[in-house]
Amino acid sequence: MAGPLEGVKVVELGMWVAGPACAGILADWGADVIKLEPPVGGDPARTYQALFGTMMPDNPVFEMDNRSKRSLAVDLRTAEGQKLALELLADADVFVTNLRRGALERWGLGPDEVLAHNPRLIYQLITGYGMEGPDAARPAYDIGGFWARSGVASLLQSPDGPLPFQRGGMGDHPTGSSASAAVCAALFNRERTGKGQLVSTSLVRQGVYTIGFDLSITLGWGDHIGIGKRETMGNPAMNNYVAGDGRAFWLIGQEAGRHWPPLARVVGHPEWIEDGPYSTPLGRREHAVELVALLDSIFATKSLDEWSAIFETEPDMFWAPVNTIDDVLIDEQIHAAGAFVEVPESQGSAMRVASPSDFYGTPWAPRSGAPELGEHSREVLRSLGRSDSEIDVLFDTGVVA
């Protein structure tokens, strides 16, 4: 099996990250994804290759979201190009797009038109700000919809510092993941009803869901969870520290009764469990500044490897290293968890970031690297019944490339 979605036909009209990420996950899971791209330049994410100011030998960001797809370069501003898109969608199972609805409707590819053409289709429309409301047509990208407007950025700002910057695709990738799950739910419903439907996923909605813990507190109690500083954390067992070799780690002492005793023992102060100001959760909260400072000084006496060995003596000592990107790449457990995958590409296989789910009855594997722009144009057009001479005319007139 190539994955649980083997035999599912997906047409993608996506750009940058969110739409291609959704279709990319579906491709990982075995779907046949045909990627529609403009003949000149293609998906603008292809420009990531020049991200560092010089032409790099490959484009790993584009590769991540576009492996195992086929590329058809087609000018959707032309009537013939729009006709080709509708032909592809006529027997497709899924259409994934993150273009703005206005552009889609101008090209005759809006939800109403396409679903009338193929009522069994699952039409996944990824937006910035949703389907309704005064800003529904406003451009967003994930920096606007997920990071800024949803409230995520404000909750990661230190009390006396500037707003933090988002990492690339930080909102796009979880939105693409949610969108792929929604597609599969709609496909399951179609199996029962025989009917397709419009499915929408938005960057702002994903952002709001991401900080649902905070928003639920405000909705339920009218309160706000403060943005703390590590030096004053009310639960010092749920905090980050730095070992003597400069490597950071995070203690995950969520449960006071369960996680405080092992912490007190590993730092050499078992008396803190029963006696003194640190023996109760309230006492630790009231003396947080001095306790955090004391733990800082203790943890500075040994390397992280030494502390790791000590932590292992306590089954209820929960912690995690704060990995750098380089640490992640050599972390044995992260590899064992399947976070990376070998992708067969034109110049040999390459290690890439894997999509986040596995199937043990219908395992998936990447089938190819990301396509070159228009690499499969002739192949896809032949599948629509076009003769070689008809295809030549489409190339000559610039409808396809």
C-alpha cells in the first residue's frame, strides 16, 4: 500500500505553504495530487530557493510540502486553462486551494461552480480569516491570521520586551494539518451519503484554537492568565533551567504532590519534601523567587548529561532538554518517532521532515521528490484524452508550460 489514501485523486491550486501543506500531507498518505501552477514562476514558494540571497542547489522548504505530487503548469487566466482545470476536477475526489475566493470565482473555480460540476467533490478552501465577515477577503498569510490577529503573538511577548517573530510556516503547517483531517472526515461522510461538500479551514481559526487554553479561561471566568517570567514562576518545578555546560532543559512538574518530591531528592534536598517553606505548593509559590534562584545555582554545578543520569533515578522526574535545531537533527528519539523520512529524489534520496501521522495498517512512504514546474504537464493532459497535436497547441499558445 502507498498509504490509506491510495486511489484518491486530489487537485491542488495552492501557493506558499498552507494549501500545499494540506495537499502534501494527503500526498504522503498515498493520494495522487496534481498541483496546478502558473506557467511563469509557478508556486511562489519555489522562490524559497533564493531565501538566503544566493541560489542554493535545492529548495528544502518547497520539497517538504510538495513531494510525491505531479505538476501541471497552466494559465488559469485563460478560458482554455479554466476549462482544463474543470476537466481535472470533473472526476477528482478532492480540491485543495488557499487562493482567495474572489480570484477563484473570477476563474470559474469558486465552490458553487465547481461543486455544481462535481457534486461528489470535497472542496477544501483554506482562508486567512474565514468565509464570512467584513475581513473575509482580506489577505492574511499566517503572520496576519494565525500569529497576529488570533492573539498568539501577544501571549508570547515577555512583559518588558518586544513582540516575538514567528518562525516560517508556524501557522501554515498546523492549519494544513487540520485541513487534511477535515478532508478525510468529509471523504468518510461521502462514503455514507454519496455527497461531496465545501470544507473551510482558516489561519485565524487555527490560531484561536491554538490558544484555546487561554481563551477558555477568559470566556469562562472573565480572567486572563498572566505572562510570567521564569524568575518568578509560581511553580518552580514547571520551569526552565540551565545546566553547568550551558545547555537548557525544562522541568515538567505539573502535579505538585507527584513531581515535587523527586525534584527535591535529585537536587539533594529531601528535607524540602516535608519541612520548611518549600514543602507546600503555596509555600513554593510565595518563595518562588528565592527557590528558582536556589535551583539555578544547584543546576549550574553539573552538566546536562550528569543531571540526565541523576534524573533517571527518579521515575516521576519529568523533564525534557531544550533542543536547538542541530540537537533535533541528532536526537535519537526524534528519529525513532518518525520525524524524518528518506525521500527518493532525482539526485538520490534526501532526508526530509515527515508529516505528523503514521498508519500501521496502511503505511505510507514518499514516492518522489517535489516536481519541477510543469514536469507532468504532458502526462496529465494525455490523461484527459488530449492528443499530442492538441497538447502542442496548448504549449504553443502559452496555456500550459
